[in-house]
Amino acid sequence: MRIRRRRYIIIILTILVFTIFSGCSNTLWRSSDELVFGTTLSTKSLDPAKEYNGWFTVRYGIAETLFKLDNLMNIVPNLSEGYENIDGETWLIKIRRDIKFHNGEMMTPQKVKKSLERSLALNKRAEDTLKIKDIEVKDWSLVITTKEINPTLINDLCDPFASIINVDETEDFDNNPIGTGPFKIVSFNSKNTSYLDKYNDYWRGEPKLNEIKIIHVSDADTLTMAMQTGEIDVAQGVPYSSVNLFEDESLYKISSIDTSRAILMYYNYENKFLSDKNLRKAISISINKPEYTSVLLKNSASYAKGPFPEGMACGGNSINIDDYNADEARRILEDAGYEDNDNDGILEKDSEKLELKLITYSSRAELPILAQAIQSDLKDIGINVSVEVSDNIMDILDNSKFDICLYSNVTAPTGDSYAYLNNLIRSSGASNYGQYKNEESEKILDLMESELDKEMRDNLAIKIIQNTIDDNGFDFIAHVKMKFIMKSNVVNFDIHQTDYYQINWETNVE
């Protein structure tokens, strides 16, 4: 029976692969100088000013920022020639004179100004992070004045929300923003296949590839099979359990890098159970993080002590957390008045069952796996958790329609800790989806905001993190190693710890 079921699954997957990838031979796309990129990740829009869409716009080589981060996370000029900090609140940024947008128009300081102002108006993270009061054009430079001292302005201008697009000439921001990158959009389809064409007038040089096809594959096993059958050149989202299928170095290469991408649990503080710190602490110490990372994630992640990985000064080595202890979790709940009155294994308080809904999403293959493990561990201490896997995770987060949300994000996208902590922990933060409040942490955030000394900033970050961890404000589960599977002849496909540099002008299939 088990063999028959396995055969059935293989047949279904084969049909799915054929259906999804049958268009790969479309005569519009030549077989030479073409790259086919299969990924479980998708976005509804390519407008960099909205939410986190800019990550995809930059990943695909469509748009660029004034500055970028090199492989050592140092800031380097990109669409700019450099910057000067005139005083604590005034910055001069010199704009390159040799860059054209995809429609052939020159990128001028006026157009850069308009693009940044649009992002500030539409993206709360951009507004909160950049703290820009005014932008003026002076010859071929921008003079940016901030509302207050912002030591990390140049770091923050590396964030994809600051991607520069031609605002005046873009007719469809969601599907065809006009950028400056090595590839321009032919067609965008968030649920199926998107097509990119090389931009011959790219400022760094002519791109090596003629075309790129980006295929969204919602099922990770289908993606794995497509990589095995040669239908795609690069795969992002292959399950950890399947990575060993691609160890033949004559056919494939596995590119991996440690990142600041954290898996964490948001709590909704409007839930009367989760507003109880005792319950949050019990949940935290009932989750076996070391076992999750070593067994479930096949050592493709390290267990987290906080939002930042150990390599950062304010990372895990500087943070203290309580170890896994299910027995202690049960004792905490008992002392807090939770009882199993009807002996069904589920605790109650005030005559109400301790039942919670955990929501996650499937485009990160590890999340549903971890959600099931968390469900099992919490049931073991008397908490009944239902798991829902949603395709609309941002809508759910934005509207706080969850009890617990298992989520994944990059915590140090621009190399500094402040932006993430401010967005996550401040009560008005753009990423504080569960309405968490911690006055002490916010007071320290206020000090960190204007602190110029890096060592002092790191020390303040450690205090903020430790204070929030002690309050069990969030639960950080793991830091993920990013893995891409590629054919052995793919070169210069970036794997960067920021997670938003991938396709570039030198990417090629040899």
C-alpha cells in the first residue's frame, strides 16, 4: 500500500513538473544565454516602495540603490559616487552621471529625489528608518536633511525600499517599474512565470545573459524534481531533506551562506492568553531549538538566542536565554493557574480551553515543518495549537489576524541592528505586528537612535534585546543558512548574506 502511494505521488509530481515547465521551450526564448530560475518565493508586486517588494526587484536585477553592501558588509557606492556627512543631520550624496533608466532616459538627481520621496510616502519602514526631513538637488548631488541625527542613513539607503526607479515614466508600478538594473521586465506574473530581457545600455557593461525566466513553484518537491530533470538552472527553496540529491559536483553546485535570516514567533498581545508572560515563557522553554536545527533542518540552521547571529557584536554570544525544559514549562503553567479539569490533556483557565492558532506560510519550506514540531511540543505541555498555512501571510500580519505567527525575515539587511529593532519592538514599529509594548526597551531605543559610537550602539542593542528576551516578547527559533542549488555551469549568481543580491550583470550559464 505504501509503495503504491509513493508511486502515485511520483506520478502526480511528474505531471506537475510537465505542466509548470511545459512553457520553457517557448520560441520567444532562445536556449543559449538564457537562465531559468525556479523559486518557491513570490511577490504580488515589483513596486519597491511597497512593503518588502523591493527585495524581489533587486534580486532579479531590475532596480538598484544609491549604495550597496559588499561581501564583508561594507558600504560601497552604487548609483552614487559617494557621500559626505556635513553635520549630524545633513548629508551630501553625489549622483553618477552615466546611468540610464530602462526607457533610455538619464538618471538625474531630480529623478532620484522623486523616487526616494515616493518611497518615503508609501513605505512606513522607509519613513521610520531613513528619518528624512528634506531632499534638495544641488548640481549633480542630493542634500539630504534628516529630522534628527541618523548615524545609519547611508546603511539604510542600501535597503531595497530605496531602489531608484523612473517615477514619471513608469505606468504600472506593480508589474513594470522602470529601473536601472542589468535586466528589464518583459512580463511579470506573480503566480507563474516572469520574463526578463537584458538591458544593453547597463552602466557597468553589457549583461552576459540575454534572457532570464523566473518561475514561481509553490510546491518544494515539484521544484526539486524540476532541478533533477534539468528544467531549471537555479533553484531556491529545495527542502533541506532533498539537498543531498544534488551532491554530484559534475552536475550541480550547492551554494550556501550564513545569514541574519531569523525564524521567529510573533505573539498577538490582543489574545488574553498570550498577554500573560508566564504562558509566553512556558511556550519558549518547551520548544527544543537545538533539536529543531540539527534534526528537522539538517544542520542548515543554527538555533537562535536573539534576532542576530553570533557573528554580530550584538549577536547570540552576548544574549542569555533559558534552556529547553518541558517540565519547568508545565510547572510555570500550573503555578499560573492553568489546570486540566476534564483530563483531556488540554489546560484551561477561567473555564476556557488553552487553544491557539499558529499561522505560517509555505514559500519558506522549513516553516510548515517547524510549525508541526511546535504544535507537538506545545500539546505536550497542555496547549492545543491548530496550524494554518496561508498564502496571504502579509495580509494576516498587517491585520493582526493570528494568535502566533511563525515568520522568517532578515534582521540585519543593511549591516546595522537599529532599524530592525526599531521596527520590531517600538510600539509604533512597522514590523510590530502583534502590538508588543515594552517601555524600557523603547527608552533604550531612543538612546541608540542618535548614538554615533559603534561600540556604544552595540551595547545598547544588547540591552534592548536582553530586556525583550527576558520579557518573552518574541521567540527567536533559528538562524537560517541560505542554500541555492545550481547546475554546475552557472556562474556569478550572487549568494549574499543580505538575501537581496542574486542576479547581476555577470551572471551567466557557460
